Amino acid sequence: MASINDVLEACVALDERLTQCNKEEMARMVQQHITNIDEKLKFKVPDFSKDLEWLNVSQSLSWEEYLRGKIVVLDFFTYCCINCLHVLPDLEALESIYSVQDGVVVVGVHSAKFQNEKLSENILSALIRYNIRHPVVNDHDIKMWTELQIACWPTFVIVGPSQQFLYTLVGEGHRERLFDFLKIALEYYKEKGDISDHSLPVKPEIENLSPSPLYFPGKICTSSDGKTIVVADTGHNRILQLDKNGIVMECIGGPDRGYIDGGYTECRFNSPQGLVFDGEVLYVADTENHAIRKVDLRTRHVSTLVGTGRQGQDKEGGKTGTLQEISSPWDLALGGAPDGQTNCVLYLAMAGSHQIWVYFLKNVTWYKNIEYKAGTCVRFAGTGNEENRNNSYPEKAAFAQPSGLAISAHPAIQALYVADSESSSIRVISLKDGSVKGLAGGDINPINLFAYGDEDGVGVKAKFQHPLAVTLVTTESGPLLVADSYNHKIKSIDLKTKNCTTIMGTGQAGSAMKDNPLKTELNEPGGLCVSNNLLYIADTNNHNIKVLDLIIQKVSSLPVIFAKQKDNESQSADTSDSALKETGGQFIPVQMTLKMSDSVHLTEDAPSSWELSCQDEGVLPENGIKGKVSGEKCQTLTNIEVSSLMTTKPTVLSLKCRLFICDDRNLCRMHEECITKEIGPTLMPTDPLSFVFTVNVN
């Protein structure tokens, strides 16, 4: 029996031959390689451990029971990784060509980089966010990763119908090679009669979602007067323009993914993120379209500034407009140029190429007295290598998936702050000379991208876990606020002392709302902005916007209310029982009970929650009621007294339960259910309303 090293050496040798041959020769060489594997190098991929948790399926998968007779593409990934996101369109295209019945199966093997990514409930949110529908197993202790000698994310391992290791592809950009190999291998094994057309128990988690005003909101920004709030409703592929009360004034794009310019209803985005105002114009980082879009708020029209709609590999730039390809822009900042012009440069956090780019809105004289015409897009800082490398020369520095930007144009500062997510650090670029330095977090070793944690402290002693956003409270003295996303916290950095402290969040993922910001729970917040001493937070995995008053240190929730939307469809804030009693009137007891079968349990530390809402005003507090779900399998979760002011007419209460559950087969999923009850003149205040949620194994 051959070893894994023998097979890997054969794969390397095949790669060398394939780079020098045509299509006809490729088919012959691949067949020779497969024959060699079958006859000599019979290394079997180990089966999945029985204790691993599965997602997007109703039964755990194994080779003996389900995968034998299939060619399986194992995608080793971690959901924080931009390179892993880049291969998802390749896998989606592959699954559109070959069905499970055709004999090709994609299985994601999630091998976490960050501690936060080891939890199945967090992986579940990522699968829904990125529309991943194929089976995924949580290899939380990277056992299979180690056994197959995987070295980086993403890596594909192609496994034959008899569990044999056939081929591997490392990194992104291998769509054509992947498709060619699979086509040849499928034909080869079909001729041998080794391919089976049986189905698999695939059950995509995204199909269990309930409607929500927001899905995975990304970045957020406000107009200069603070009266308009704009949210990247990333999961709905649209931009929402809200007033300060949360009323939706404009809906731009959505809900389908697309790359279309035009009016607000015709245009389409694909997972938009970064936003920045420039007077009556809004610029959008259209991340998965690899483009920067321009929204003219006067004409209500969307156009494309830069990007081709396809991921680019260019690391230098220099072309204009839609001739210039770019890669996964994640955030934007508007600033000036060295020649003294203001609001003439868009700074781009180019997460996909691990660089900072610039787009010139006007003709400018740039560093080293280089002249650039309006519309030019070019690399500003970063080699393109994924590192945490500082340097006096911006083109020699290196970043690791920069995902958040904040700019200070104040003459004494002139700096661009960068949330460098994969190095878990906050970096700063001097706009006076372009030098790149570390501000907080990370490690002094530029190639160590695992120096993460959750610690307050000064400079490099402070620790973050995959920060995604930064914003300045004031452009003159700061402080700089950080969305420490995977620690589920907001932190503050003093720009003079570099001291970092936690100002919001418990460190645990959750949805509980409290007046005290340090007791309020967040879940992977991805966007921040400050306006009129209010910090707006895109609480991504909770699908809502939280607001922290920086003066009185009180937390509230910003509802998202459509003009034709009923109150119970908007996001509601956490409210205590004492607040209910302030509404006056009589009270109706509400009993909420959770019943779970013996083979099902709540996922430990997951943000399971409930939310009570009503279609009419005056029944509940203005922001509704929300709480956590935890405890025994069969229990009364809470008793709530609801004001019965409207007993002269009927109305409807809705109770929605969002549960993260696992069963004894280690299948984990999110279960959402909404139950409605009518109350009115015939319901006496002493009669309890009973909401019973029953969860069984499907």
C-alpha cells in the first residue's frame, strides 16, 4: 500500500507534465495518472470520524454508506479566508454541470484558523451567508487536514469512487484544471462501471431561513448631517437608505445576485460591503462583483466606476474605469491627495489581493510627483503577499486581507487606518509619505498570521481576532474604534498611547440587548460608523443594527422598517419585564415552552433566541421583546406579561424562536419557527397564551 507522500509526489509530477501539454495530451496523461493510482498507489482517504458535526445534510456522510461510487471533491476551507471565498463560484459552477446522480459530489471540510470558527453554529451562519449548499463537515481538530498533509486554504482533494486519493489542487485559480480533470476521471470510471447514481441526504440550511429585514449586514455609513443612514444589506444583495428612525427611504438593488447598472429597481449587486458618501453620491464596494459602483442619489441611478465583474489577478493596476480588473474590494474611504486636493481619492481595501488601492476621482499629482488622470485605479500599498509587513515604502509593505478603512484628513494626522483581518492587527498608513506601521495587535514577526487573541493592552500586546471594521470618533484625536469581529466586541484604541480597551460586548456570541454595553452581546459585527456621538454597529450574524450612545453609554437597536411593513417584521430590541409594565393597562400571561426529543440538544454557547412581536401598536413596548434560549430540553422558558390595551378589538401576537441545535448523529443546524396567537375581546387577562415549540429529528 502506497503512502500519502507517494501520491502527493505523483500529483506534483502530473502538474509538471500538464503545464506543457495540449488538451489531447492532457486526457492521456490524466488517464495514465489515474491508472497508476488504481494499480500501484492505492492510498485510501480516511473516513470521517464519527464524532464530527455535519451541516447541510440530514444524515452524517461516510464513504461506505453514501460516498462510495462517487468522485468527491473535498474543499478544505475556513470561512474567514478570502481565497476560500474566491473558489466558491468555481464549485457552484461545477455543481451546475454535474449533479450528485451524475457521480460528482462536493464536500466542504471546514478546518478552522480562528478559535471562533471551530463552532458549528458560526460555520452554519457562514454557509447561509455565502450560499453554500453542499455538505460540510466541521473538522474542528483538523484531523483530516493533518492526515492528508494539507498546507493551506483553500485546497481541493479529488477522491475516486473507491475512496482512493486521486489528485490535489492548492490555492485558488484552478477552475479549468479542476473541470478538465473531473471530466476525464468521470468518463474513465463510468467506462469501468464504478460510478453510482444514488442520491445523498442533502438539506441546505439556507432553505430553513425565515424572512428578515436584514440578512448579514456588512458595512454602514451616515451622511455628513447624520440624518441618512446607509446599510449594506449584504445577504440581500442590496443597499438600504434609512432615516434616523430606521424607516427605509430607498432600496437599491436586490434581492438576487447580479451585475447590472441602472435605476434602483433594475440594478444588481453581489454581496456589497464598503460604503462612503461624497455629497449626493454614494460609492459602494461591490465585493463579489469585484467592482466599485457609484450611486447617484439625485438621479437614482447606479453605474460602475471600476472593475470588470470578474476577479482580477493584477497586483499593480494603472488602467482606467472598467478596463481595470480588481479583486474583492471590502471597504472604502474618501480622502485627499499629496497635491493638496481634498475628496479626490477613493481608498480601497482590496481584500482579495491583500493590498490597498486608490481610485482617482480627479486628475491628481500623486507621490513621487506622478501624474494620474481621473478614473485611474492603481495599487497604493502592499506587495500582494499575505503578510503583516510594515515598511517606510508603501509598495514594499504587505497586508493580510485588509477589510476595514478609516481616514483622518486632519493636518496633524493625515492617516489611513486599516483593519488587517487575517493578521488580527490594526495598521496605519501615513498619508504624508505613505509609510506603513503597526498600531495594535498582530505580531512583530511579519509572517506570523496566527497572533490572535482577546486582550486589552498597548500596541502589539493588545490582541484581536479577525477585526473587520474601524471608525474614528473624531478625525482630530480619535479614539479609533474597532469591530473585533470574531471576539464579538467593540474596542477602542487611544491614538496617542496605543492603549486598546473593550467598550462593548461580552466576548461570547449572542443577541442579548442590555443598557450596559459591556453586557450586550454581539455576533461577528462587521461594520461601524460614528455620527453625532452615536456609534452604529452592523451586528452581522444577528441581522440587525445596534446603536451605542457614546456619551451616556446606553445601547439601543435601530429597527429597519419598510413603508408597507408590519411592526412585527422589523428587528426589535431586547426589553426587560419592567419596561413592559410601563405601558400600563391589564396584563395577559404569555407562556413559552420548548420541547425537544431525546436525540436533540441545544448547541452549547450558541446564540439561540426568541422574539415576541405584535401587528398593532400599544401592545408591546415600541422596540418589542427579545431574549435568550438556554437550559433544559423541555421547559418553560419565560412568562411575559403583555399589556391588553386593545381588548376591544382582536390583534395577533407572533413569537419567533431561533434555535441552534445538534442531534446525537452530530448533525447541527439552525431551526427557526414562528407561532402566532390571536388576542382580543374574548380573551380574558387571566387566560395564558401558550406557545409550544417542538423540535424533532427530521
